[in-house]
Amino acid sequence: MDPLHRVITDLVGRVAGPLHFRLLLQPAMATFFGIRDGLKDAREGSPAYFWSLLRDRGHSKERLKSGLKAVARLLFFALVMDAIYQFIALHWFYPGEALIVVVELAFLPYLIIRGPANRIAKWWLSRHASPQPERGASR
């Protein structure tokens, strides 16, 4: 069988195969971590994550490392889940397929969610920031 055909067949087979719940679980967890880190970025005044990777070439490497560090457990969990699936359904482990699945189900949703979460949190915080009363002001 052609390797590309095998990869496509294997990836499509994951939708209805054993452990298919991970197709919902992994993006849900990535969304949770993306929102969490987006809120943290907003509180710290950091720029939107994905755009800062593209635009700020001087700091993109360190931003990417911080993003990977923030979701390392999630990526590891996604890799382990796919490895278990592969051993059950395919009786073998294909690291390239696992990498595709981890990126699609865990890292891309994280990248897509973190920036908008940051922007929405900044907007929310700016609208709901209560003005501080001046000290020493007399009535």
C-alpha cells in the first residue's frame, strides 16, 4: 500500500475507531489551556499569542517555547492517547501520524484560542475597570 494512502486511511479511521472520544477531549483541553493562557496574557499586557509569533521575529522563538511549555502535558497526553489508539487499532506505532494528530487535535486549537481569549479578556477588563478614586480628594 502507498504510504500516503495508508496515512490518510489511518487518520480517517480514527474518527470511528476505538478511543474516538479523544477527538473531542483533546481539543476541549486545548481550548481550556488556550483560554487560561490568553487570560494570563491579558492580565500581563502581553500581545496576542499567534500574531506575536508571526510579527515579533525577535521574540517568536521564546514565545513558541513558552507556549509549548504551557501545553507540554496536553501534547504529551495527546501523544500517549494516539499511541494507545495505534497499538489497539493498527498494532503498530507510526510517529508521523501521531505528530499529525497531536498538532491537529491539541496544538492548533490551542494556538487558535489563545489569541482571541487574550483580546476578549483585554476588552472585558478595559470595559469593567472601575476608576480609582483619587486619594486626598475632599467631598
